[in-house]
Amino acid sequence: MKNLTIFYIIIICPLLPIYYLMNNVQSNIGVYVLLFYSLIFRPITDGLRLYQKKLIKPKDFVKLYNPYFYLKFFKDLYLK
């Protein structure tokens, strides 16, 4: 995931099925999937990107649940 375009595709594509679930199927399922996306999927994908760029160590993945930790790596994560 060193390529920024691939990273954006990976983090944006799951939002389309979540939107569909919330509007067309049962909104409960959509909410559960949205929670999974925001609490499990995104920290893991962001952590893998930072790890592959050699900015964090595997033990720092837990710190990704702290919003202030993201501020430290915002430019490296989303802009480079």
C-alpha cells in the first residue's frame, strides 16, 4: 500500500456497500458494518500503510485508536 491511489481505493470502496446496506436493506446491519469499518478495518489499514512506510512498529498498532496519534502521521498517511 505504498501507492496512495491504491490506499484511497481500499479505504473508500467499502463505504459504497455500507451506504447501500443503510439505505436499502436494514439500517441495523449497516450501522454494525459501519462500526466494524471505523473501529477495526480503518485502524488496521492505516497501521499497515504506516508500517510498510517504516514509520511505526507493529506494537504501535494499538496506538492507532488514539485520535492524536493520527495527527502525528497525517501528512505521511493521507498526502504522501
